[in-house]
Amino acid sequence: DTGVSQDPRHKITKRGQNVTFRCDPISEHNRLYWYRQTLGQGPEFLTYFQNEAQLEKSRLLSDRFSAERPKGSFSTLEIQRTEQGDSAMYLCAMKEGETQYFGPGTRLLVL
Amino acid sequence: AQKITQTQPGMFVQEKEAVTLDCTYDTSDPSYGLFWYKQPSSGEMIFLIYQGSYDQQNATEGRYSLNFQKARKSANLVISASQLGDSAMYFCAMREGYRYGNKLVFGAGTILRVKS
């Protein structure tokens, strides 16, 4: 158990629909990260939070993507008007010491 | 330029033998960290081992060791006494200095298959 849960674990949606994913660290950690992993590739950084503040966003995070961490604990990642290219695994990680520990991920399939 | 390069798309190893997975990195930052993660077919990223750029000794964690050669910018993972459960995708990753927010940059991965 990595101490990070993600919900849902799987999501199938139709192109154009909005989806929201949730990440819950079991204990409070200052830094929370989101990554996206497409098939056959390593994860790519999307964004990260220091407490409630979103400190950096990757250029991969188009204006259809928005992430929040309202109380500095759990975080949500929303994708509006989904496209087939959004199909990927979305991974959340929390930083403890030098290491990032990942949740189980949310697999998104856009039809 | 690629920051993390894993040149072996796939590797086979006989059960109980040792295997080395290659990783080279590129950075001009003197402070960085190197990580290896395992990703089984279930998809979860499992942390295996960490090496800091200022660490004098190679990191070890059970059957995993990291062969850190700073001058060559390599950080190879050595798995000793391979087990069937080691079959998975393995990713090398780097964290650069703190001004980069500690985000990880990953390589493309190496698929390891352990044969019985």
C-alpha cells in the first residue's frame, strides 16, 4: 500500500464528455503530483501542488485540463470535452522525503 | 535531448540469475536524484530504489542495487536472484534540482521477462 488512492480505477467515456478523477493521499503531504502515461511510454509530468497552490503546469496540460487541491489534501483532475488522444493512465503521486509514491492510477478510455 | 535513456526495450533472464537494466541520464544540474520504478501489468508504479547525486556509495535495497557511475552518467539497476514475480516494466527516472519542482522525468522503460 503506497498510501495514495485514486478513483475511479477505470473510466470509459465518449468523446466530448467531461471526466473528473480524484486522488487521495492517506496522510497529509505537502507535494502532490499528476502524471499521464500513454501506452508503451513512461509517465509524463502534468502538474504539481504544494499544499493548495498549483506551482507548475506542463505544456501537456491544455486549457481543457484543470486540477485543484482545495484543502491541501485530496486533489481532482478534470478533463473537459475529452478527445481520443486523452486516452491514457493518469497517475497521482505524493512526495515523501526524496521519493514520489504513486497511486494505482486511473485508466481512461475515450471512445 | 533525451534526459533519460533506456536502450533495452526488452530483456529476458533465467530465474535465479542476475540481470542488469541500463539507464543513462543527461543533466547539467549538480544536484539530482535517480530512481527506479517497477510497473507490473496491473499498472501501479512501485518504487524500488533511489540514488542521490552526492551519495558516495551505490544504493541497495534487498535484491536491488543501483550501479551509479557519475562520470559516465549511468544508473543501471541490478536485480539479483531473479524471480518470476520480477516480470514487469521497469522505468528509470530523474529528479533535477529543487528549482525544477522535484518533478520526475522518466525513460521509455524496459520490459523484463523472467523465464522458469
